[in-house]
Amino acid sequence: MTVAGTFFTLHQWNHWQNPGRQLLIGLGSAPQTVRAGGIVMDEPMINEGAHGVTQSRLKVQLEWIKLSDPVVEGKMGTSGTSFLPIAGGDAGSSVLDGPCSPTVLVKWVGVVPAYGDRVEFIGNINPIPSPRNPGQMDFASYFQRLGIYSEIQVRYAGDGRIISHGHGNYWIVWAGASRRWMQLKLALDLQDTPESAGLIQSLVLGLKDQTPEETRECFRRTGTAHLFVVNGLHIGMLALIAQFLLRPFGINRRCSVFLVIPLLAFYTLATGLHPGSIRATLMAAVLLFGCFFDRQPVSLNTLAAAALVILAWDTEQLFMPGFQFSFGVVLTIILLAGRFKRLLTGLGRPDSFLPRIFWSPLQEAWYFCCQYGAGWFGLSLAAWIGSLPFTLHYFHLFSPGAVVANLVMVPLAFVVLSQGILALIAAIGSVSLTVLFNNANWAVVQLLLLAVRFFAQIPGESIFIGPPSLDSVECEMTVFDFNAGDSVYLRSNHRAWLIDAGSSTAYENTVRPFLQMRGVNRLAGLILAGGGSGSVGGAIPVLFDLKPDEVIDSAVRDQSPQHTTFFTTLAKLGLGKGIYEPGDVFTISRKATARVLYPPAGIKVRVLDDKAMVIQIKTGEFRVLLMVNAGFLTERWLLEHEPDLKSNILIKGRHPSDLSGTSDFLDAVQPQVVIAASSGFTMHSGVSEAWIREVSARGIVIFPQDSCGAVQIKFYKNLYSVEAFLGNQIFRRKSR
């Protein structure tokens, strides 16, 4: 109780007194323009933006921040080429009072600073946004755990500058330089195979971003993604390798401690100070120093001591997935691995009544193999059990094959790490020897890739599990909120459909995590309703990830590059598609159907969005009209050719250059609810404050997605509900 009370008090104090939180309170949640200066506290994350402009994201510990003069900022924003002198700035008032030094995220444009650089900049400050869709990564909560509550958007390259260098922590600078050197040496002579070089760097140094996303997804699905995180496995393997390499030099176990522990500390620092590596290094130090006292350390006490040190340093670590995974898995291994080994070894004993002195050489060999195999299998099984609750909670993934996959993958990863260390040692004096070890590692990595792809393709090897459904929903829809593109998830009678998949980025960051959260392992159908990369860009990975039983497209030919690429992939996979015209009906489930209203075959339009499908979904007594990107032209055609547009819910997309949601069209549809994808609309889109007031005056409930995010619709036997993801807006209506 004393420990828990102390932890709670310390955690609450750190939370309420956090400088980043105090800065957010001082500035408020409304966007403001500020001028600020500080020190870059990490290695920037770099992305190539549009028109060749380099964009990056920095963590900056502020030294000062002032509210900007709006008149001066407006002039600078117009030109976009000059930087406002701010040293000793006299405009505005400081919002940093006292010794606090908050850390903020800075979205930087132009020349990328390095860790330890002092920078000055001007930009718009906002709270880090919360997710707008279910299943999305909650970056706001994640960064708040790190003490970061705000982000500053630097709009132009001239709005920020690097003042000086070399203000970071010496040890971190040295570790970063060492990491870059090691990364370079591990890729020698592997430039023509970037995937293999990246995987070696990921396994040796924990640089998971060097491995392509599709490869990382295979590791996630097989339950071996822990190989990308420097943790106890890496630290333990490194300690064994180091002691093995020191033996030929006559260095005994006690003397090796003074070399191995600094090596482990350097490796932990160079790979980013992950909680798992810190925990493992602390435990290894206790275990190795135990030889000086002729005592066997108690594993549970050692684990508890490591946890105490980490939590005393940062109480927020208790709520981080990395800490939970690391300590949960090690605790389970300590409690269960030995028991599993003894149980499995006993099963391989030749004869319990036969003294060992009478065993034959074959029996001795069999028992040795059983002991070795039982140890590995017991360790893998215990680790799988320990990680299972966290894997289900964070990734919604159940991987029964992970126990066997780890038996194959971990030894291969050990070989990769061993040869990587030998390559780094050789790089000090011989480039040729480094190249030799790297090429040997290339061969092992090919086996590793072959193994992970084999296990990933085994049916049932990994299953995404969603929450149990406790209500009597007959049909449900989730309308995602994107800045560009559209996607709607539809589920009825345990059959999952996807109407468009958004852009490739939207699918990867939003749609796929949502489907995994809902336990969708295969789609009953994929409907290509929209046009362009904003709606079709994510459809190609859908074919590989979810293998839809049916693909539905309109009768209008579309020669856009995105559709062409999609249809080429469809043909390579041997999948067909259904062509539907106005009046055609297809079955969603036994409780829901969909009728295509638009476009007719042969229609001539100039804008890609005017080819988007219009679908009316019917479930029970309720109807939903899905307009996707339809504009004025589509609405006019529907009013002239479709006599029955009446629907309970209108899902109104956005057209890039045309009006939509006209009075005549609303009169024909007579919706009770309108879901309007308002974010990103142009001035001609028809979604404005005036339009919203006009719709509301008709007695129609409107859900503007720029303020409510994703919208979930649930249909029951005699009522339906519409609920916003952001805010508390809910609408319920019974059947008439």
C-alpha cells in the first residue's frame, strides 16, 4: 500500500505540474500564432512533402515562447519568404513563467535540424489532435504520456531557422553518431538489396522503420514483431555473444563483467533507451554482479528492482505498451518457463524406473534433444502466454502459431545478431571482413523472410478478434472521416463489406486498424463507388489483406491510373468483379440489400467524381442513400430518372468543384439525418454554415464530420441510431 500510494502521489504530481500541460492551459485550446525558440531533443522524422519540399517532425524543448504580433505575422505569411527577427523579441507577451521547459512537437519545413540544434521559428500552435475515427492511433494520449501536449505548424521554410549546433546531451549525441555509423557498416555491399539490409538493421539495432511495412505486417501476424524491438532477447543474446568472444583472450567470467555491462549499457543507449532494453540491462547487471557474492539472484526481486528504477525515473512508463509487454512477458517466463520445461522433459525420459547409468547412447541423445527442445518450447510458450493479453488488447490479434514460429525465427534472429556484431567489430579494421559477414547475414535473412512469409500464409495462424456483440443490431455502418477520399464500413448478419477504402495512407492509418479492431479477417465484398486515389488508393492492399469474396464496380469505364492499377492487380490475383447499372440489386446479407442508382452505362462526364456510384441501402424498413462524391450533375440526373429517392439517412460526400445538397434534391430524399463530409470542402462544395442552417431549418438533423468525426449508424428491428465519434451528438428514431 505504501509503494502504491507513493507511486500514485508522484504520478499525480508529475501530471499536474507537467510543463507541457501548463503551456497548453496558458495558451488555451484555440489556435494561436506564436514565436518560439528551443533545442531539438530527438532525431527528426523526415518525410518528402509535395513539390519536393522536405517536411519533418521535431521534438523541441522550448526555451521561450511569445504570442506573435498578428499584423506582422500576416505580412510574413503573405510573402512566405522572410523570417521575423525574434531574438529578444519585444512583440507579444511571454507565456512561459518560471523555470518550466515544456516540450512541443514542431512540424518543420525546409532544412532539417539535427539533435541538439538551437532553433527559432514562428507558427500556429494547437493541442495535439485526438483521433477522428475509431481504431486510429491516439497520438494525443501517446504524446501526453511523453509530456507533450501541443504542436506547432511551421508553414514556410523562411519561418524557421537553425541558430547554432551542439546543445544536446553529449552521451546521446555520441550514441546517435555511433548508431548511424553502425547502420552504415551493416549495409555495406547490400545496397542492391535494401529490404535485406533494412531487416538486418532492424534486428541488430531496433530500427524497425528500415523494414518495409508489408514485411513488418508479416512479423506482426506471426507474433514475432518483438524481434524489431530491442528488449531482453537482444540484451541476453548480446551478453552471451560478448562472453563467448572474450573467452579466447583468457578473460574469466568475473573479469568479463566489467566489459560486458558497459557494452550492454552502450547498446541500450545507442538503440534508443527502450524500456525493455533498460529493464534487461538492469537485470543483466544484477545477475552478472551476483558472481562476486557467490549468490544466485532472485529473478522476481531483480525484475521488481528494474521496474522500481524505471518507474521512479518516469511514472508514465507504467501506462506505455512497451513497458507492459516487456515486464509482463518476463514475469510469465520466470513463473512458467521452468515448469513447462520440467513437464516436457519428463515426457521424453526413456524409462522412469531405469537408472540413467544403464541408458544406451541413443537414449542419452534422445533425452538431450528433449531437454534442449523442451527448454526452447517452454520459453516460447511462456512468452506467448505473457504477451497474449497485451496482444489482444492493443492489436486485437490472436496468433496460436506464434509459439512454433518463434522456435524457428528466434534462432535465426540470434544468428543475424551474432553476425551483425561480428561485422561491426570487423569494420574497425577490415572492410573486406565486414562485407563477408554482411553477405553471410544476407543469406540468413533470406531464410528468415522465407520463414516469416510461410508462417504468415498458414490459414488460421493469426486471427483478429473483435469485441463480442451484445446488442441485437441487424445492420451497422461506420462512415469514416478523411481529409481526402471516402470509405464506409458496412456489416450485417456477420458479413463485412467495405465501400471504397480511402487513400493508401487513410487505409493504412485508419481503415485497416479499424477492421482489425472489429475482428474482420475477410470481406464479403468490396464496392468501388468513388473515383481517384482518394477513394481507390487503399483498395489494392485490401485485396491482399482481406481477400474480398466479391468486387463490385459501375458500368462506366474509368481510365484513371488508380483504377487501372487496381484492375491489373485484380487480374493477377485471379479475381473477377461484378458490373452493376442503375436498377441492379445485390445482396449485402439476408437482412440488407443495396440498389445501384447511378451512373448509367455510356454517360459522358468530364470530372472523375461525376462517375461515382450512388447506392441506396435497405435494411428492414430503413433506407440509406450513399452519394459518395456526387455533385449537381449527379443530383439532376437522379431527380430526372429515379422516382423513389426517399431515404431515412443521406450520406453526403463532397464534390471538388460543384454544388450538392440542393433544395430540390433534399425535397426528393426527405432525409431525417444528413451526414455531411464537410472537412476539406471548397467554397463551391455547398457545405457551409448557411447550408447547415438551411438544412436544420427543415427539421433535418445534420452530422457535419468536420466537427463530429466518424459517424456510426446502427439499425435495429424497429429503430435506428446515429452517433458521432467526437462529441456527444446522438440521434435515435423509431420506424413509422
